[in-house]
Amino acid sequence: MTFSVASQQDPAFEPWLERQLSHSASAMLASISPVSLVKHRPGFGQTLRPLVGAVVASPVLGNYDPDPDYFFHWFRDSAVVIDALRLLYVERRIGDEALQHLRDFTRFSLALNGLDGRAVAAVQGRRARVAPELLQYLREDHDLARIHGDAVVAETRVNPDGTLDTLRWARPQHDGPPLRALSLLRWAAAGHLDAALLAEVTPLIRFDIDFTLRHWREPSYDIWEEESGHHYYTLRVAGAALAEGAAWLEGLGDTTQAQRCREESQAVLRLLDDYWVDERDEQDDRDATRGYYRSRVLADDRPSPKALDIAVILSAIHSLGTEAAHGPADPRMQATLARLDALFDAAYPINHGRAAGRGAAMGRYAGDVYCSGGAYYFSTLGAAEFCFRAAAMGGDARQWLERGDAYLATVRAYTPDSGDLSEQFDQRSGAQTSAKQLAWSHAAFISCASARRIAGAACQAPRGR
């Protein structure tokens, strides 16, 4: 794309993008239906053989040695991956095997709805198979016994063999169903599904929309599975799923449910308006974008050090609504990105004195202590994608494209020649840390590259007066 400043300054930039896109496509596909892998958790008496249709967060078999154990089917991560799979299919980087992956994912997901924790809790000797020092991580029977019906898809994650996760974790989490609905609705809207596959996908879309209608007002854990409350990210994707679901239901002739979805989606957006933190002072109250969208509202409205969180930016690119509000074209959302950029620019040593043309390596929130505490590939790629989406929606397109390419240049600087992407790259050394070959990292690259192409085409298209 000749508009790219990065391309003009470095002729190797575009070839790198293409190579990395090919590698990320192959690496992400390794997490879908990884049936050749077997995961042993001997301390818990578990041997897991993934089923067709499962999507593991990472196909690398870590055991906190030091790589974390990400051999689970996360509802959120799997939805992000299946949406990136759609992009690969639309752009003809993968053939009809993508449709089989979608069919397998749909069947696997629907089968999960039949899980019942009461049966698991009733198994005799369940605790005897667990090493004594690991019993502290095992869920209690009363906790498992609550998991049936809607509670299954609020589990955050399940084992890739289609069984419930019996380990203690942050639950419930309500972002999975709306994200999955959004991914499937996009598959359906693109017209790529034949009647048979559409008939299989439809019940899952309906389930996810209905779940979202029933539960979006309830507190749940945030995208990072750390704090329970009401979260901008979860609410934003819920609102988007209900809005797109309304249009889909309207097309099916279900006008009553479509109207309900539309009304609830508008209620979500009105609620999110109140997440704006106005930082104007008495001396200068003219700038209505001086502030940021806070990421969460906790019980009793107690403050959280994680209020400024990249999750808000990720919600904009995962939702992709047509309205400006709470999306990349929203000046307040753009102000939130600016605040996050300044935060990580100051906090991360690798951002100090960085080369010209590179953007800030981005993390999650201030004071993050998980593994290296950031930076994160999906955060930095998410910031880049946000810029490309903003460019495509008008405004100062060239400036947004330059900003997006600057974030991508930073990703390039900390990506090895192999193209492998972990979850994090260390904020001091830039070395890869946390889970290796994270499917979400590769999906984020695929989505970012697609957004960049869309932005380029939009900027080169003739515009009317």
C-alpha cells in the first residue's frame, strides 16, 4: 500500500507483514481442533484429548514451568479465533476447510450446553485422585453443582475434551456468548454458509443472543478474569451482539425478539455513556474529550487501579458497530487510547528512547503484575487496529494510518524471525514471556492486517464533496 509511511521508509515492511500474516494464519490454525495433542495434568489425575471443534488458547503444553497452562477452550478466545478464521476465508488464505472448522466449532459449542456439574460433583473419590498439595486449587462440590444450564457458558473456560474445568478460577464471565454471537453473525451475514451449515449455526446464535438478553445486567468477571463487577468491555460486546442480533432476527421474521434486542442494545449504550470520566478543570472546560472511558464499575462503586484499561479499546474493535459512539470514530474513545498510550509510554522501559517510527508497546493497565506485566501483543495490535478502523471511518485518515503503522513497527521489532507470538513481550528486555504461540495474539495480527487493508482501500477510494 503506497500510502504507508512505514512502507516508504522501509521497503521491507510490507514483505514482513505478508510473511507474518502467513505465519500467524498457520499458527492460529494449530489451536483449532488440536486432536493430535494430549495434555497430562498428573497432579489432578487428568489426561485430556481434545475433541474436534475445540479451540485451545495455546497449543504449547505449559505447566507453569514457567510457561502457564493455557490448554483450555476459553469462550472469549475461541470466539476471537473463529472470527479471525472468517477473515482468512474471506481473503482466500484458507479454503473450504474453514467451513469445516466452523461446523466442528458449532457442534462442539452446542454440546457443551449439556454439561452438568452436578454429575461431576457426585463422582466418588474425585478428590482422592488429586495430589494433596494441589487440593487447594480444586473446586468444591457445591461450586460444581451450580454449573448447569446457562451457567455452563458463563464458566470462562472448559477443557478441550468437552468436560468442565474442575480447577478454581474466576467465574462467572459473560463476554463469551456475545462475542461468539458476533463472530457467527458475521459468518452468516457474509453469505458463505450453505443451508445445511446455516441450520447448524442458527441455534447457537439464538442461544447466545438469548443468554445475553438474560444476563447482560448482571455482574461478572472482567476480560482479564481478575475483578467482579460491571465491565465496559463485556457491556460493549453485549450491546453489539444485541444490535446485530436484532437485524438478524428481523430478517428471520422474529420481529418481537428483534425489537427486544434493539431496545436492550440501546440501554447498554446509554449505560456506557456514564462510564466516561470527565477530567476537565474549572480553568478549561471547553474540551469535552478531556478524560477517558473507565473500564469497570465495582461493587459499591469502589475505585479500581485498573480503571484505565486497554480492554476499552479492544471492545471497540471487537464490536465494530456502524455508529460512531463507543467505537473507533468516537472522540472520547480516541481520547482513551491517547491516555493509554501515554501511560505505557512512560511506564515501560522499552518505550523510552525508541526508534523513530515506532509506537508505544502497549499493556493492559497500570501496575499489571501477571508474568512480566506486559507489554502484550494483542494490546499493541489492538491499538494498531483501532487506528486503522478510525482511518477507514473518516477524519484524518493519513494520521491514523501512520499511528497504526507505528504500533505495527513495534510489534515487528519484538517479533522473532520465526514469526512466533507469545502472550507478552517483556517491558524491559522485549523478550517473549507468558504463554507461547497464543492463539489470540495470532488472531489479533490477522484482524489488524485485515483492518489495515480496509483502511488503505477506503483512503484511496474517491470521496464525494
